[in-house]
Amino acid sequence: MGDNFSRDAAISDPFETMLGFQLRRTSVAATAALAAELDPIGIRPSEASLLLLIGANPGVTQSEIARALRAQPANLVPLIERLTRANALDRAPARGRAVALSLSADGQALHARVREAFERHEARIARSLPAKRRAEMAAILRQICDDACCANRDTL
Amino acid sequence: MGDNFSRDAAISDPFETMLGFQLRRTSVAATAALAAELDPIGIRPSEASLLLLIGANPGVTQSEIARALRAQPANLVPLIERLTRANALDRAPARGRAVALSLSADGQALHARVREAFERHEARIARSLPAKRRAEMAAILRQICDDACCANRDTL
DNA sequence: TATTGTTATACTCTATAACTATA
DNA sequence: TATAGTTATAGAGTATAACAATA
């Protein structure tokens, strides 16, 4: 550092104004930060999201979760298995083959810790954003997501 | 559809205002849409980004690329190998072990098609965003990314 | 027969450690 | 010895097809 030649800061960045690229890069960095925040709790981002969703919707079933998270049902299986093995979930029979999921006592304790981790994480993400802008930003992201999802549906 | 009961739209969404979650979900959807856009060209998003960067910076080296894209140098190897196998790249010796990469004639043709695909993709992403807001949005995302990256560095 | 859950599998992207090659 | 590149490998997340179980 300190010399004024042979820096590669001179590289031109074709992605500077590309929303798609910035979106992906930012999402990767944010997910890594969340994973680091959750690491001491022994839970991964995908499992933590599942836990938050079940905590907010006691009695929810796997197919409802899949629709809410826009995840493939098949991919929920190992996540639920891990949470079950941590004694975080209660299962109750529901209609058909469905199982109503809710948090056990252990699960609620875990849920509280996960919520705190998410709050710290959100605070760090949002710190460069005026408080008034945050809801607006989230709404824009949802809109972009829906647009992109429609595009993906057209592909099928 | 059409009945007014037993919908699961009643599920409460704890992620509605969480920027981190919306960021990730949107990024996943956008990346899938980009992949679909690039599919007819026979190139994947990561390879396409590499191609755009080399096109914008003829003579760039792998380590410069890695810093610019915030990628691990090791992960560039298979991408460059695929582009090389498609005759898209010219290699010229540079200082030390470094190799200066630039686009071959085939690479420039591919580059043109990839740019068009990215433009269509960006247009779709940005269509729900007033034109004036786009640069601002990209800047906010870069800022959030830098904040999150700092957090990740603290972890090490 | 439609819905729910599950198994198996593959693909993309990212991360790390350990190695080689070059100045 | 520092920098550039490479190999091998592991992990997280996502996607699909095919299957079993239940009403």
C-alpha cells in the first residue's frame, strides 16, 4: 500500500449498476454474516428460518411451509429432521398424511435465541438504511422477487 | 380456488419486513431467471459474470478477477476452464505466474449475446423500480454488502 | 384419485487447506 | 519469500423425478 502504481483498483466494474449482480453478491455476504451469527447456537440459516416460521404459525404443515418459504417440500425433510433431533418440534396428526408442527419447550428456547440473532443481523443490515426506508426496501425486494418468479414460471 | 375457507394464505409471515430474508429470496429468484435467460447460450451465471468482467478488462489476471468479484481464486479455475474449452479466451503470459486473460473472437461473439441476456434480465428486474431509483438501489445494496462483509471479517 | 410427505440424486455456488510454479 | 495459480474436497442450498401413505 502507499505506492501510486500497479494497483488493480483500476479494474472497471461492469456490475456497478446491475441490480441482479448486486442483489446476489449482497445476499451471499448477508447470508454468511447470518450463518456466523447463528453458529454459536448450532443452527444454520435455513433451519433458523424454518424455526421462525413454525414459531409464528403453530400447527403449520410441511406443505404450507413449503409454499410460504417458496421451498421444495423435499428440501424441508432434512431440515425438519435436524430440528426434530434437537427436540425442538412437536408433531401432531393433522388431516390426511399431514403433520401439524409446533415448537416444543426446547424449541421455544431455541426460537428465542434465534430471534435475537436475527434481530442483531437485521440491525446490522439495516444500519446504512434510514429507518423509514426499510419497509419500502423490503416491499421493493418482494416485488422484484415476484417479477422474477413469474419469469421463471414462464420458462416451464 | 374460489372457495373462501381452508386457504393457507392465513399463515403469518415473520419475514415480511426482514431485509436479509427478502434479499436472499429475491436473489435466488433473480438468479434462476438469469440462468433461464442464459440457458440457450449454454452458459451459467457465474461463467457469464466472468465473461463480462474479462470483456470489460482485457488483460486482467485471475487474482484481479477474484478480488473484483469477491470470489475465491480456486473457484475461478473450473469457470475459466469451461470458457477456455469454448474457445472464448486468449491467454498471454504476464508477470510472474500470472496470465493475462482477454476475449478471443469467439469470446467477443459470446460476450455480445451474454450482454443482451443480462440487459433483458436487468430490464425485468428493474421494471418495478422507477428509473431514477435504480442507481440508488444498487448503491444501497453495495453498502449493505460492505457492511455484511465487514461483519464476516470480524468473525475470522 | 388428489394431496402429503419422503427418498434418492444431481447441480450450482461457495469455502478451505494444501500444493506447485514463478519472480 | 511473497504472489499467482491449482487441486482436491467439503458444505449449503436448490431442483427434479419417482415413490409411499392417507383421505
